[in-house]
Amino acid sequence: MVERTVFIHLPGETEAVPAGRLTMIEQGLQVQASTFAYGRRYVTRTNALAVDPIALALVGRNDEERVPAGGLAMFGALRDAAPDAWGRRVIENRLRAPPNGLPESVYLDHAGPHRAGALDVRESPTSPPAGGALPSVVDLRHLLDVAARVEEGEPVPAHLEVFFAGGPSVGGARPKAVVTVDGGEWIAKFPARNDPFNVPIVERATLELAREAGLVVPRTRMETLADGRQVMLIERFDREPLVGGMGRRHMVSALTLLALHEQDSPDSSYAAIADAMGVHGVSGQIASDRNELFARMVFNILVSNDDDHLRNHAFLFDAEGDGWRLSPLYDVVPKPQLAQERMLHLSIGPQGRRARLDNALAGAGRFGLLPPDAARIIDRIVRAVRSWRDIFEGLGVPVRECDRVASAFRRAADIGMRDVDRQL
Ligand SMILES: Nc1ncnc2c1ncn2[C@@H]1O[C@H](COP(=O)(O)OP(=O)(O)O)[C@@H](O)[C@H]1O
Ligand SMILES: [Mg+2]
């Protein structure tokens, strides 16, 4: 049995406070079960937040041991605070362990202070935060060298160890690092070994295309190294510079808000996320968040982004509104392919995961949208995505790279725009 203290950064505060005690029962490398109990002092704080929105709501008696929802072994919010694929490779490299060769609690311990969201996991209530200053964007070349070593499973040499100090940072599978830019925190996403096209520049252009289409997108920029390698930077929305330090915003994935297991993600749907927003959202903002989610789904259809799983949708806690708001957009990459019949990861409408606009339109009721309103959103996104080449070229994506991803972009007429036009 492993016992740890969960810390949380409360809104507007630069230091984390202990929130409670996490107990994990591990068998081999896996967590079999876990419990959590809030600290007595924590629950008396007027600004205390629920550590997990589903299983650890702050209502009624808060001094009891609780277990995760939905038969999960781990609390979703803590699973979100653990690294996934890339962060694990970084920790294994540092600890000289084989891939997925460490107990879950070790990954949780070593995720460091720059992990996603507001939670931290430490040995005891008096443990200080882990050190590890973040590298600056000017160190990108060294960070890419570190990432290449991690990808190859080779030890990081001593002179590069310092770039390791900040910890593995955020989740996801692609090589990345957190860097500071003018006092703010940004995620740098690197090229990977087997990329079929220049993913960083295409991802960045796609996010900017989404902004053109009216979606909520963090600031992005490209960095080109002397040797021509390109890195995409995206500003972190779970950090906020405060006087005297950095604030961390409480964030959970849609996987956590739905209390699902990773492997249930392909059986889930955008509509299920829209439903959860109705329960956990901020009153007065639910309709606009659902519109935004609907628009993102349509965008994913039009650019064939089928990596739209439940960890690629996130929610930020809004203390004023006492609820969870849809985070800005991230991780949207077009997937070139030949097939006319395409699927997204999540279900869209009555035709399931079929990536068609008529499917989105027919499912719009679950987002609280009347058909003409849904049609107007679809039309808006279709018009913006139609000019993708102009936008991409304007952002410096070479024609060669545009050609490589062109088959990802759908012609609206081929995927059911007729039904949409009828509503306009
Ligand atoms: N701009 C951002 N601000 C805060 N967190 C982010 C941001 N972009 C991504 N993340 C977090 O980092 C994780 C990994 O990023 P993502 O872009 O999904 O990488 P990958 O392509 O490797 O999946 C996401 O699941 C999300 O939790
Ligand atoms: Mg991702």
C-alpha cells in the first residue's frame, strides 16, 4: 500500500496546499484500488475546491474515505495529473527503467511541478514542492536533443541533464517540453522520428485555421532552429502568471468528467460530453460551451482529425462560476487518407462515428441546438476550412507539406452538406 499527500493550487495562489491523503493498492505495476480522504483543515477553507469533480465533490460529510467513481482504480483527476506516454518515457529515461516498467505511483511521484492542472502529489503534508526550473524557449535545441535521446531510449548525457530538471511536464504521446516565454508557460511540440509530414507546422496552421473558423484557440507560434527543424509552441491555459509566482488552474480531461476508463473512450460520444456539461458546467455558460463543442466536432470532421479521444478534450475549473468550462482547443492534426468513408474517434450523431456533416446536424439536438442554428455553425466552419490552403501558405507551410495533408480536408458536398443547406 502506498500513501501520498495530494496538494492543490487554489485559485489565485502561487503555493499549493495539502488537500488530502491518497492511498493506492498496487499489484505489480498496476494500481488495483485507491481511496482518498480530505484533510480536516482543507475542507474548512472557504476557497477549497473538489480534487475530483465526480468522486470527490465537496458536499455533506467530507471526512470519510472515498473511492473512485465508475469502478475505476484511480480517481480520474489524479490519473490526469499522472504523465501518459511521453512523460513516462522521460521518467523511465531518468530512472533507467524499461518502457512502462515502473509502478504507477512512481510515475505519479515524478511528474513534477509542471504537470497538467492544479494537482501535485507528494510524500507527506510537509513535503516541499519538487524543484526544477523550466528551461527557456532559447534552449529549444538542447531540448530537442534530449527528446531525441528519450525517443531512442538512450540515456541523456550529463551536460543535458539540466534540461531534464523540470520533469516530464504534460501528457500526450508526442515529444514535447514545457518552456518559458516572456514569463509565461508554453508547451513546445517537437517533430517526431516517424512523422509522415511536418507535424509541428501543420498542427500550428490547423489551430490557426480553427481560430479563423471562430473556435477558441490558445496563442501559438513556430520556432525554426538553425538546422531547419521546426517546433510548435502553444501557450498553456492551465497556468496563469501571478504577482510573485505562477498560478495553476484545476483541469480535468473529458475522460474524467465522464468517469470513464481509457479503453471506454471509443464507445463514447460528443453528446455524452455535452450531457456532462449540463451537470458540471457553469450556469449561464452551458449553451455557449456546447456550441463550441459542436463546432469543434464539425471542424474535426472537416479536417479528418480522428485523434479526438476523451483526453484531447479538457475542462478548466471556473471558481467564480463554480463549475467546469470547456478549455481552449488543442491537439488537432489533419490525418491524410484515401478512404471516402471516415470515422472520428468519438460518436457524432445517429450514424455513430461516421464523419459526416449530416450526421452532425442530425445529432445537434443533444447539444441543445435547433437544426437551423446547428446548420449555421456548420456553414461557418465549412466556409473557413474551405480556405485552408491560403491560411496554411500565409503561415509559411510549404506547398509540399500542404500537398501531403490535402486529402485530409473534406469537400462539404461529399459528406452531407445538402441536408445542412436545406436548413439555412
Ligand atoms: N495549451 C495547453 N495548455 C494546457 N495544457 C495543454 C495544452 N495543450 C495540451 N495540453 C495538455 O497536454 C496534453 C498533451 O498535449 P497534446 O497536444 O494532446 O499532445 P499529444 O499530441 O502528444 O497528444 C493534453 O492532453 C493536455 O492535457
Ligand atoms: Mg493529445
